[in-house]
Amino acid sequence: MIQMYRPGTSIVHRMPAGAKLAIFAALGIGLSAYPHDAWSVGVTLSGACALFALARLPLRVLAAEVWRLRWLVLVLGAAPWIFVSPLAAWVSTARVISLVLLASLLTITTRMGDLLDVLHRMLLPLRRLGVEADAVSMAISLTITMIPVVASFAHEIRDAQRARGVRLGIRGVVPLLVRTLRHADDVGDALAARGLV
């Protein structure tokens, strides 16, 4: 899940958003393309965790990020463990977890407005090809903003079901879908009222 910005004075916080985005992209390509073994992917995962310390973030922030990924670890690790090998499960899971941790670190240490400004500048040259940089930036901004909103809806629905003694299950998707669609309608109405759509 994309996390909110946490102010700080570390070197990671002070680094320009464009530089951080470029480093993240390079690390992502390297992580995906490099043929990792058990040792190298362990070093990579440790390095991603060490960057949280470099950013002077409390250990509980890293622990919370890892805890949020528990289901992702289970899903990604189970199939390779069963059908390939434990080594394949470790390598593939650690690679994805490293990427997600780096993405979380990027959003925790960088204001979303700064990231969107960088994205907008990157899209400007594509205007010659008919790409609306403003529209694309707004769409991405709304998408990123919706992630924590939908997550909060899910937590509220889960808490309400627990309070009523309702067994958690697939039925919880229906109220989540309804609340998400209502919120999307409200956002659409607000944009239309401001003449943005």
C-alpha cells in the first residue's frame, strides 16, 4: 500500500524527487533483470531495509511495512515453494518484497506533490504525440490518493462486521465496492463542479 509522507531531515528526505525516482527506477530494473541467487537476493532485501535506517525512520515503520506485506509473501511464496523449490520461492518473494519496500520508502520520504511534478515534467515532451500531461498527472494523482481511501473503507467495513459478529468473508467486498463507487461519484462531481472534467 502506498504510504503517506513522513517529514524528516535525513539525506533520503533531502534528495530531490527526480533523483529518487531515477534511482528507484534503476534499482527496480536491476532487481528484475539480475539473475539472483539465495545470497544476493538476501543482500538486496537487507539493503532495502537498511535504507529505512538511512532515512532515520523508526524501526516500527519498517516493521509495519513488512507486516502489511504478509499476505503478499504468503501468496508469492506458496506456489513456487510447492511447484518449484524453496529456493525459487525465496528468490522471487524477496525480490518483490524488496521492490515494494523501496516503493514505500519513496512515498514515505517524498511529498506526493513533488513526485507528481516530476512526472508532469517527464510527460511534457509527449505532448507532441497527443498526450495530455495535465490529464495524465491528475489521473495518477487521483489513483494514488484513492489507495489509502479504499484501504480505510476496508478497515471500517471489517471493524463493523466484527462488531456485529458477522463472519468475515467474500461478502465484505460488496459494501466495499459500494462505498468505493460512491466516493468515485463524489470525486467526479467535485471535479465537474470545478470544470476539470
